[in-house]
Amino acid sequence: MRLRRLPQTAALSLLFGPPLLLCQSSAPPATQVAAAARNAAAESTLPAIPAATPTARPAAKDPSAPSRVLFFYTAPRSTVEMEVHTVPPTDEARLDHLREAFHWANCGGEQMQEQAVTDKHGDRGTNLICTWPGERPGEPGSSGANNGTIVIAAHYERGGQGEGALADWSGAALLPFLYQSIQGQARENTFVFIESWKNEGVQTWLKSLSREQRKRILAMIDLDALGLGITRYFTTFSFMETTPPAALHLQLELLWAAIDDGLTKPPEQTSPHHWLSVDGTNPFRAIMIPTIVIHSVPPESAHIPGSAADTAAAVDGNAYFQTYHLICTYLASLDRMAKRLDRANDPFWRAIPGKDAQPDDESPRITFRRMGGVMTH
């Protein structure tokens, strides 16, 4: 497959045509995944598939680049919307709901852990942590102990005057779906999904790691207040701290993922400081780990999260699903790029979307998506 990736300027000024389709109704065995990858690389066009099938979108930067195919799964929009609009009323009910959702997303046994948390007032809660181990190239089944770690976190506790659907639930409800999405292909890096109880949750988890484990964390992604509109992002910092240079790289890769996902409007950089009550990135930034907050709150709606208007009805299903789809693409892409996050002087990271630069030299890239209601309750 020899397609050239569009610069961002072209991607944002033109409407993309309908995506190419590839049938895949359930999780494929590893042999089928490998065969599909070989076939995709060998074929100059994708086969025609009937309409109501999952999509596949090719992207590439260089006709001479080696072929690579990235897979991920997605759940049906109706299932994703049902989850975010089902808002448990208490912390305990939310934890039970998330535990069951992760179970249906194939997280169990040693992959799922619970961790006791005590807040500054002495109240007690629980973190729920699901880990998907990475594999070093050429070592299938490895534990991921020598690989990098990508952390995706959200806080699930109920707070504020409303239901806490936006500020407390929208990110938490998405994590089991994202855990499912990365299972479409063996990952080079270990992914850790943290359902954090209050601000102390991520602090407790980070403190429980050894020095070597903390050093292996390549990036931390915090999800909060999703579904109010288009996807937005921000690298939180104050004028008193030094921001890791690789934090910018996380932002750039999100923009590339938006192009790969066929979006005609890019994510916008918008500060969450006017509404963000729990900043899960803070303890990571303190030890110079690159972080990014992904949210959906425009400046004119900063009063909604945590207010009486923060209810399930405030979450727009279309916007929420679009953000979910984008983050699936983002995580699959970031897995290949994260190994370069600590190399700020690498020319790779001087590539800016919208120019002639083509950062993903492992392309062409195809994302296979599975439609299946595996996370219904």
C-alpha cells in the first residue's frame, strides 16, 4: 500500500471522502492478524466490503517506507453512549460498575489490581488499575518489564452539585473501552489504566512504584470532562515549573492521530484551569514525565463541570464517541512513537503537522476496528 499522508493544512481544509471498509466482526486470532498485515502491505488497494462493516483507514508518508499495520478495536456507538449516560450515584457503585466493565474488556487475574487510598481528610477509597503488558519486538509473551509504560488515568469519584457525569464520570467510563481497543495488536509498551479515587489516587499509585518503574513511564494521559464538544487538550504547567519538552510531542502526535482518524476539525488547545478540580497530571509533571490532559470544555462552558448542570444529559453522544474514536487512534499511534519521547533533540520531533514533514516513518498505517457489544452489562 503506497499512500501519502496529507499535511494538516490539507486535511483541515478538505472534507475527507468515505473511509475504506474492511470486514471484521470479532477479535481475530493472532494468525489472522499477521495474515491481514501481510495482505495489506502486499495489496495496492483494499478489497471492497459491504457497507455495514467496521472501517479501515490507510495513511502513509513515504513510498519507500517499510509497511506497518496498526490494529485496534472499537465498540458500537450505542454501547459507548449507554455507558457514559449510565451514571452511578455513589463512589462504591461507580467502582463496582467499572470493575465489571473492565472484566468484560478482558481485564482479570493479575492484570487487574485494587489499591487502597486515603485522602487528606482521612477518608478512604480505592483505585482500580488494569495493565496490558507490552512486548519487545521478537519476544512475544514477554512481561513488558523492559519496555516503556504509557499511563492513561481518569478519576471516578462523584463530586460537585450535579451527577458528576462530565467532571467525574465521562473519562472513567471510557477507560475500559480504551483497554479493549489496544488489544487489537501486540503492543511494544505496557499500558496502565488507572481509575483514580480523587486526586490522591494517582499520587498513591505513583508512590507505590520503584524508582526504576517510574523511570520507565514515557507518558501520562489524563481524561476528564469529555462529550461537551470537540476534543481539546492541554499540557498543564505553571510559570514556576519546567515543562518536559516531550509534552509538546504528545500534543503533536494527537494532531497526527486526528488526521489519521479522518477528522476535518483538529483538537484545540484549551486550558482547563478554570474548571479542573482534580489534576491527575501534577505528580507526574513533578518528576518530569510528559503529560497531556484531554477534555472537551470550551471557555464558554467552563462553568458546567461540577455544577448542577453536570448531568448525563450534558454529555453529547456524538461528540463523546468522536473523542473515544480519536483516543483509540492516538493510543495505537503513540505506542509506536513513545520510545522517542525522551529524545527532544531528535529531528523526528521537529516535524510540525501542516508542513511537509512526515513523522511516522513506520507508515503506512491501517486501523482495524471491531464492532461488538462486549461491554454491555
